[in-house]
Amino acid sequence: MITLTNIRKTYAARGGGAPVHALADIDLTIGRGEVFGIIGRSGAGKSTLLRTVNLLESPSSGSVTVDGVEMTTLSAAELRQARHSIGMIFQHFNLLSSRTVFDNVALPLELAGMAKAEIGRTVEPLLDLVGLADKRNRYPAELSGGQKQRVGIARALASKPKVLLSDEATSALDPETTTQILHLLGDINRRLGLTIVLITHEIAVIKEICHKVAVMEGGLVIEQGPVFDIFAHPRHPTTRSFVDPVINRGIPDSLRDRLSPQPGLGSNPVLRITFTGEKATTPVISAISRQLNLDLNIWHGQIDEIQGAPFGTLVVEALGDTAKVDAAIALVKENNLGVEVLGHALPANH
Amino acid sequence: MLSPQIIDLLIKGLIDTLHMVAVSGAIGTLIGLPIGVMLAVTGRGELLQNFAFNKVMGAVVNMTRSTPFIILVVAIIPFTRLIAGTSIGTSAAIVPLTVAAAPFIARVVENAVREVDRGLVEAAQAMGATPFQIIRKVLLPEALPGIVAGLTLSAVSLIGYSAMVGAVGGGGLGDLGIRYGYQRFLPEVMLAVVIVLIVLVQIVQSTGDLIARRVNKRNLKS
């Protein structure tokens, strides 16, 4: 649906300094109907990147195609036409204070020259969709933040776009309202098959509704892929720093103190077993103890849900000899679960 | 007390003042409003960034605004004669008043338009609005409370300026105050003129404030 190829954005520095690279060699492909998240800290370039999709920012070089249309070579009039099929919502809503809820949602249709009666027929169902039918004659100043964003969403959907760009749409909202707005966006994505590209600095937003994610830092995409994979196996330290607070992959400090990288006298290996997707329900622990007669001492367990799929980790101390432990590891792998030896637990001090 | 003749003169002066202020204010708005919008949208990083236009138009506006009004009145007498056919009287006075009002209004409109949140322009651009649509559907309606407040300020200034056009026989309340109150030593006429002007300015200001509040939907109580 959206393809960004080799996108660069360079600003000439004021006062003749070295030029600033806001975006460097970005390649992204966003499929039809996907919810694609771009996460990064402020200044990472995510806002600039999002704006290249509808060419509010024109890239210094590279290609942007949306629904098969190369955006960078369009004339001003063609670009305006193309923008009718790309909706956008904003952190600060950007509603016209002088217009009622109804008239705000009607604005893009007025701009497109739609007849008044048809505007009414288009706007009413949208107000129902976002749950604001009773507020149609209110002004934005009379609405809460969440309601304002609902108006923003209805307005963005008015011209029946194929793509919705979301610029930190929930960053000015409280956690509860954020959840409601994200549910609304997820609902719209499923019901209308709308492709959504959102930028955020909140990993919880990615975890909640995105299918795929790109992590940005310093104008670069440092990691991208399906949300589940990125959460389960973050590679880049920045990605890890985003993921760790919401997905507990580690083990508590008190247990870590007992771990040694090398086996010692009377030590037992400590394994981390990761369960992903539907395999999270495999009864592998009881299988190990039954089939191998190996006792497992559970240290720490955690189960999360990413994109509706369970993701669990279990840290266990294997109380048995090397042969049995190796057999256990093999058995875990046979079940297509992840397993790694974290270290060796020394006997507790007596 | 005031004699009936003086009362007649006060009424005529008030009508002349209202006439001059209304006509010069209306024409000044017709000229100043589009110039103000153009100044706002051609500035750095704005919708229709155009340095040349912005600098030249800004310089013209500043030139008129930095000339003291009484000098402007005398300096443009040939122009006044060309437009009004005469350089004396109420109609003639409307010309310098308009010349002074238009750039003043242009600046207050420019400020009001600049106050509009940049995000609204971006949102309209993202919807595929043309620059003209953005001006008409976004900038002007959103700037309206500020424009109304600015026009009120302009009207009050014009009432003040209109007192000076007596210098070219412009008539009006200011002229009455100078000729009768000052030159003929009739302090009660001067007092009456001042009171009428104070009341007039109050009415203009209150009406302007009321309209500005009515069109401002930004601070509604839910």
C-alpha cells in the first residue's frame, strides 16, 4: 500500500554548518490493511517520516508510493487530489474552534466540493461510528480530549481514505482515553480495512494495536518487523529499552545474584524457556519431568499478550545431571519452543 | 447651558464624525483586510511564502504608519484633490483617513491571522485544500475574533484621527471642539465634545467586544 524507498531528508544548517540529516536511507513497505507503528524518542525523525507519506514534508531524495501512485512527482493539483485518500489525525487534534463538531467533520468534504445534502449523508454515519452523534452541534472547546480526537478521526475518515496517518494521536490523552481511542482505531482498521500508519513514543500503543513496527533513532530505522517478533527478540539496545518495561524478559535481581556463567561445584543449570503464540499452552514442563524424570525448580514465570497472542517466559533450575538436562533442552526444542541456558545456579549459602 | 445652535452644531459634528469614520473604516477594511491576509501568508515558512512581496508590501505599510497623521493629511492633499475633487470638507477628509486606516487594519488583520495555530493549516493541507481554500475556510474564520477586535481598535483610532482633519476643513466633533471650544473660548462646548466622544468610543468598544465574544468559540463552557 505504501512504499518508501531510500528516503532522505537533509536540512541545510543555519550559519553554514554541516547539513542536518533528519532522515537517512529509509526503506519501509507497509501492506494493505496493516497497522504499522513507528516508534522513537523525540527527535528521532518519526514525525518527519510520517509527513513524507502525504508529502507535507517532501523528501530530499527517494521515492514515496501510496496505492501505486508515486507521490514525489505529482503536480500541486494532483497531490491535493491524492491527499483526499490519505486521512491524518494529530496529537493536538487541530480542529477548527470556529466550527461545530458536524462542520469540522464536513470540512474535507466541503473542500472537495461535495453537495450539502450529500455531506449530511456522509457525516452523520461517521458521527455515529465515533460515538459523537449527540455532540454534533457542540464546539471543540466544549469537548474532552478524547472526544476531540474522535472528531479528528471522523474528519480524517470523511473523504473515505485508504490510508490513515496518525501523528502521536494519543500522546495528549490520559491512559484510559488512550485505550479507548486505540480500540476505536483498531476497530476501524478491521471494519474498513484501512491501512494505518502511526507514530508514537509509547511502546504500549505499539503493543496494543500494531501489526508491524519500525524503531527509529537518529533519522534511521534501526529495526523493523512484526510486532510479535520485535517484542520477543529485540536486537538493538534502543528497541530493548522500549520493550523491556512492558515485556518482562529478565529475571529478578535476587535470583540473578545466584547465577554464575560457569558451572561450579554442586551447581545446576538455569534455563529460560520462551513460549510464543499458540505454543504458549504446550505442557512442556510436565512432559520433561514425566519423560525424563527431571525435576525443574521454577524461579520465575511471566506471561504477556502481544497483539492478542500469548508470549510467556519461564525461568527454571534443572535439578539433574548434564545428560538429563541436555535431553530436556532437546525436548523443549522439539516442541518448537525457545530455550537458552542463562547460567548456573550455585547452591544457596548454608 | 448649551444654546440650541450649539446643540445643532454638536449633532452635525457627530454625524460628520460618524460619516467619516464609517466610510473610511469600510474602505480601509476593504483594502486593509486582503493586504493583511497577504502579509500573513507570505511570511517566512507560511502558506505562500514570498519574500519579495512581503518585504515590499511591509515597507509600504510601515511608511504610511510611521508618518504622523497630521503630516499625512497635508502631504497627500494633491492625491485627495484627485480622488475627492476637492481638498476641503468632510468628503475630502475621508481620503487621508482611509489612507491611514488601510495599513493600520492590514497590520491588525495580519496579527490576527498569524495567531491561528499552524497545525490547522497543516491539517487543511493534509486534506488537500488549496491555499485559497485554506485562507477562506480556515484562516479567516479562525482569525475572526482577532479581526473583530482589531477592527474595533481601528475604529477607535479613526475617531481620534477624525478630530485632526479639521485642519483641512474636515468638520466633525474634533473640529467643533477646536474652533468653538478652544478658539472662541467656549469651555462648555469643549466639554460637550469630549463627553460625546467618550460615549461614542465606549459604544464602539463595547459593541466590538460583544461581537468578538460572540464569534469566539474558543472559551465555551461545557
